Amino acid sequence: MKSTLTFVAALIGSLSLTACTTTTPESGQTNVANATQDILVAENCIGSTEPPAAWAGKLVSTDDPQLLTNSLGEPNQGKLCQGQVYKVKDGEALTIYRAWNSTNPNSQYGAWWATSQPDGKVAQYRAGYEICYQWSPLDKLTRCELKSGSKLVIGNGQSAQCSQWLTYPVSADQQLYLEDTASLVGNCQTYDAVFGWE
């Protein structure tokens, strides 16, 4: 019988590690798998979980194992490859950006955000943030202020397989993971995508 895979997050200083574990149904015991293909460690990820320089004085690192675990994904499944949980300091606010899908209004305040406004080629943005074409046409943009006291995960993208023809590798581009986002943001503005060709 195939072992059940779960993720266990361990924070060591500012480095976050994730590992696949196997649970043996007969014994009920959980052991870290030794097989290379079953282990996901930070060395397989690229980029940094440190805040952007402009944000460094506005955030404090904190522990929230459940929030971190929710943000991490298995290889080829998207989400984050690695991450660190932070809290916005009292009296501070951060401007964040989300490109989303207008055909699903509920996606405006989804979990995945960016530290800067998207620019450049759409294909490059998709690759940097591992956004499969099935998930969103990226035809809306919302800019908000993340309120003081909010928790977020800063991390780098996990690989994502969109189809048999398209797989995005891990990315160094930083992404933000939030939960219950609508309650954490304010002063939002929304923009429409328009055609632009080079």
C-alpha cells in the first residue's frame, strides 16, 4: 500500500525547510523518508524568504506553523517551495498587488499576492509566479494596503505542472501568501487589463 505523504515544516532561524514524511498504516508511526524523490528541502528551492529591503523595517518574523504549512506545495503542484511567516508591525502598512480572474469575482481577494505591480511580458509573469493558464487569465489587477498586525508568508514559488506540454520550474520570484485576505486589506483599487503588443 502506498504511503501517505504529508508535509512537516521546520523553521531554523530564517531558513524554512519542508520534508515529506511517510506514515506506515500498520504501525501508525511517521518517519522522514530517505528516498531522494520523497524529500523536499530548501536546497531544492531558489530565492530568498527575506523581506524586500523597503519592507524590512515594517515586518517582524513570527511563528505560525499552520499558516506556513498551508502555503507550501509539493513539486509540480504550485504554491510555495519555501517560506517564512511575518507580521506587519503596529502602525505600518504595506502595498501589495494581485492579478486575478474577472470571471470569478471571489478570486479578487485570494491567497496569492505580489510585492510589486506586475509589469513586462505576461508569459514571464506566469512563469515567475507559476500561474497556469487554467487558473487565471490575469485580466484584473487589485492593489491594496496590508494592515498592521496582518500575518503573511513570504516565499518563493514551487514548480507547477499545467499540462503535459507546460511545467513551470521553481522560481526565485517572491510571492505572498495570505489567509482571510479581505479582512487584512484596505484602500483597494482595481484595474482592467488592456492589450499591449511589442
